Amino acid sequence: MSDDTVEPPDHLNVGIHRYQLQVDHSRQLDRDGFRGSTFTNELRIVVDAALPESRLRETVVHEALHAISDAVGLDDVLGTAPSADDCDEMIASLLAPAIVALLRDNPGLVGWLVDGTGPSQ
């Protein structure tokens, strides 16, 4: 992240859980080939600080989708076959950029969804 990039929030509420959101400056995620990681048993999401701002936003949403997947039991719905993890990864990868774009491009929608404020579109 550049010096003028706004840090993400320090937590995310996902269902009944409150996840700690950490920005990792150690570059360990990058060395491991990841942009982020979700630790559902620890209620913790870690994202790579070196990502460009748009990629960071996408990664936070991507990891949040993994937390949502765990909260709603998506793996249980998909079955316990070895491909269940692949399905979860594919769903998160496909939806994250679209959700980030929707929220970024429609600030009035975000205000309206959260508290009923925002400009009419």
C-alpha cells in the first residue's frame, strides 16, 4: 500500500462473527503466493500490504466471501468432495471483483443499503 492509501477497517462483521482484519507488512503472504488468507477458526483475515489499492479492496472482499462461505455452510452444501475447496475458491474469485465494482461505482446504493441515505440514482 502506498502512503496515501486509506487502511481498511480493523474488523469485519460476518454473520454473528467479528473478524479481525490485519494488513500484513511482512511480505509472507506474497512469498507464499497469496494475496490474503482467511482463518475461520481464529476469526481472522490477513491481507498483503504490498497490494495496489484496487487489488487490496478486491482481496478484502474475496477473503470476506470465504468468511461468509464458512458462516453459511457453503462447503456443507457443496458436499465434502475434494473439489469443494475448489468450488469455494472459484465462487469467491468470481464474485469479489464484481462486488467491489458494484460498491465502488454506486456510492448512493451503499448509503441506501446501510442507513437509507445517499443520492438518488
